[in-house]
Amino acid sequence: MAEQKTIQERVVKALNRVRPYLQNDGGDIDLIEITEDLTVKVKLTGACHGCPFSMQTLKAGVEQAIMQEVPEIKKVISA
């Protein structure tokens, strides 16, 4: 389980890197869970929730930042 915590800490670090950009647009992001198959589930909140560009933000911004920081992660999905 120590390895999972390390992965979670690294995912949180990546989310904290993209969070200011989301907050700049009136939104934010919450980490929901990291599954056993290394899928990260996140929830866009605030102005980002329901935004027409939310999937683009999730894939191009959030997923890229997480996978750069934590290459073990397989994918990032919206919960």
C-alpha cells in the first residue's frame, strides 16, 4: 500500500499544478479515486463543471499533467 500512497501523492502534486489554471476560469478539480487498474477519477467543479470544453480540459490539460508526473497511470476519467 505504500506504493499506492506514493502514486496518490504524485497525482495530487500534478493536480495542484493545473489547479491554478482551472481556478483562474472559476473552476476547480477534485480527486475522487485512483482505481486498482491505475485509472484516476476526477471531478471538475465550479465553472468547469458542465463547461463545453471540460472534456478537452480533462484530456489535454489534466490527463497530460498527471501522466507526465505519474507515468504508471493508464487514463484519467471524469467521475
